[in-house]
Amino acid sequence: MRVLHVLPSLDPRSGGVAEAVVQFVKHMLPYGCVSEVATLDTSDGPRFDRLCGAVHRLGPGFGSYGMSRRLMVWMRENASRYDAIIVHGIWQFHSLAAAWAVFRKGTPLFVFPHGMLDPWFQHTYPAKHVKKRIYWMLFERWVFRRANAVLFTCQTELELARKPFLDRKLPLRVNGFGIESVPGDKACGQLFRDTFPELRDKRVLLFLSRIHEKKGCDLLIGAFAKVAPQHPDVRLVIAGPGDPSLVNRLKRQALDLQVDRNIVWTGMLSGELKWAALRAAELFVLPSHQENFGIAVVESLASGTPVLITDRVNIWQEIVESGGGWVCADTEEGVADALQRWCADTTADQRRLLGMMALECYQNDFQIEAAARRLTDTVAEATCSELPSCPETTV
């Protein structure tokens, strides 16, 4: 089978959707599914060395919406080359272009909203929600009605998506998601401490994600300020790309709360250094107000590092059931209480046990191979293709 994945950008700085596509492309291949990717990245944009498939760079798109005549023409001319087209993300031109192409050619279409139908956006950005309601009625609903199935990463995402937009007539499926196993072991964490020597002999709490308003960085800094005076050996590491104005505002907050010397800002981490950071941390913290899946959360679990997340991260129930981490409210008080309990009440042996449970949670619930197989089966069902068998993957 030949599948085309369509999304605005493969730039890892754009968020988890790009990583999801990279993982699916690689891990659908052993099941007989050859993938290509169409994006609005430009020819001089980021390199995609990790991608196992052709990338068609059709950008730039116009404005934040990504309007692109080039993408529209290319989709119309090439849609029939593929057995199926999978759209990743909505509210931008790429989904409309893909739906229009399959409408003309009859190619099966699948849509992954990747959390973009979450009602949190409705409550937080009411003006934008009005625009989205209009856009939904005019365009996006038509895209969804062309789809053979609308796919979700977890059951919670599906249930939340029903509230603002979806009706029960649409074919909805939980496909799941995950990541591949993490290289190295806990000893790899020394690389991170060597790179940032101010962290030697310190207990590390790690935030590793895009720095965005929905990630709750402000309440994390406020919560940490309540805990830090009692635990001078603890450091908060904030790692990730973000809008410079927001980053500067957060740094001023840390300065005002007198914890600026207890926080290390690393910028975006990738490759070996990212995995070293996850190994070096004793706790991964993501106090998001909204999170569809949380790839970085699962990366932490796969690294054997326990997590502290809010109940606004859609995989929180799996975390609670596995014991691989803690869940709190997305408030400063909720995060502060959890951090205080972690720093004051857990022993080294308890933290090691929680790390083992975190790894077990990943192995049971979030390995990419199972999600890739389900997606391949879904596509094959629509195209009536027979798939080769693939041996079980072990960790």
C-alpha cells in the first residue's frame, strides 16, 4: 500500500503532530505500508533525516492558514497515486486541499484531529471559537464527511471532541499512539549533567515541551517557588522552544519570585541530549491546561522516569492505573502540593520503584508498533488490501 500523510509542517518545533507522523511513517513500513509526506515546508526548511519516506515540500503557504495553490494543484494531480490519504491536524488549508482531491479522485481519506477539537480552546479563546464554528459549517465539516474515518489517539480525546463539533453520524475510531523504545539506560543521564554542570549533585525536575500558554509554565514556576526554599538541592529544568516574548515573561516571573537561580533554561533539546535529560531527571512535570496525548510524557515513561501531569492531559487515566506517575489539578496549588509531596515525602527507593512502573506503563500502553498496526489495518480495510504479517516487537 502507498499512503500519503498531509500536514502543515514536519518541523519538530511545531509540536507533537510532526513527531506523530515521523513515528507512523517508520512503523507502518514493516506492515507493508509505504508512506510519503506532503507539507507546506519550504525547500530550504529543516532536514528530515529521521523520516523513512519521500517528503514533498510544497510551501510556503500564505499566512497562518497556509493557503497554497501549489498544494491544491499537487494534491489534485497526485491523489490517485496513493491507496489512502491521512490528514494530520485541522483548521488549516491542508485538510481542505486533501478532501477536495479525494472528492475528485475517490481516494480513501482519514483525518487525525490530534486534539484540535478539544473544548478547552473554545473556553480559552472564545473569539477564535466563533471563527472556527463558522469555518466548521462552511468547510471543515465537509472535510470530515468525506473521511472514511476520524481517528483519535485515545478515548478521552474522542469523547471531548464530541462536545463542540462532532455528531454521532461520523465514523469515529480510537487508533492510539505511542513511541519507539528509548536508546540507552539511566547512566546516559550523565551527559546532561556534564553539559549543564550547574546540575551536578542536584535533584532535577524536568519540563520538556513547547513553551506555550496552554502548557502551564507560569503555574509551574509559581508552584516551584513555593517548594524551592525548603529544598535547595532541587532544580527545575525548563527545556523547549517557545515564543521569545513568552519565555522572557516567564523568566521575569521567576526573578520576581526569587527562584531564577533555581531554574535552568536549556532551550530546545533533541537527539542524545534530550534522552539524557529524561534519564537525568527524577520527575518529569507537564502541568498542561490541555494536552491531546503528550508525546514527551510517554518519552519520559519509556525512559523510566515517573511523570507528574494534570488531569487535562488526555492519557492521565492510563498513568493513574499503571502507577507510573502522579496526576493533579491544573492549578498552582495542585502542582505545588504534588511537588512538595514528591520532594519531601518520597525516598530514593520509592522513586526507583515509580521509575520501574513508569517503564511498565510505556511497555503496556504506549508502544508505537501496536498503534501503527491498527492504523495500517484501518487503511487496508478501506482499500481491501492484504497485509503481510510482522513479527512481535519486544523491548
